[in-house]
Amino acid sequence: MTTLRHGKICHVELPADDPQAAAEFYARVFDWKVRSANGTYFFEDSTDEVSGHWVAHREPTPPGVLVYVWVDDIAAAVERVVAEGCELVQPVGGDPGELTARFRDPGGSIVGLYQEPPG
């Protein structure tokens, strides 16, 4: 069941020159549920908590606003991202005290990876 609460991120628009390729990438790497309607590719993240879609012909933004994808194993996620041909722009360790990394996705946007540090 989706949590609806004031302040929750509810929808994300991700730029992509090829929305279908971007949708397939996120489905393969992060298990996002993807559907298309009228040429638009929509997603629900693996928790069904965040949704969005890919927008063609919009320039990717530099990391001013940066979206992070929560992962169980950051090393494995980095491996999968790189295996998909994405550029790793900040390796693990770039944010001291945090388990994060950043990559350039198929649409050209910088996206973060986040793993909860061990307790």
C-alpha cells in the first residue's frame, strides 16, 4: 500500500533521449515496474512508493536536485550499473560516512545510489 503523506516525493520526471531504453534499464537493474501508454513510459519503483515517467527531449540536469535509489548492496548495484554501460561519476566513498555512489543514467541524468550503513 502506498504511503500518502504531506511532503512525500510522489512523482519523478526523468529526462531520456530514448525513454524505452531508459525504462528497460531501470526495470533490469532495479526491478522497477514499467508500463507504456500513448508512447510514454511510466514506472513504479520496487516498493510501489514512488512513481514517475521518462520525458523525451528534456535536457538532463546537473546534480542540483539529485534523486537517490535505495539499494541493498551498493557494490552489486554499481557493478550492475557499469555492466549496463553507464558511467560511474562518483564511486563509493565520495560522501564520507555514507554508502553512496552516483552514475550517469541512459538519459544522461546523474542518479545516486544509497545503501543504509551497517548499524
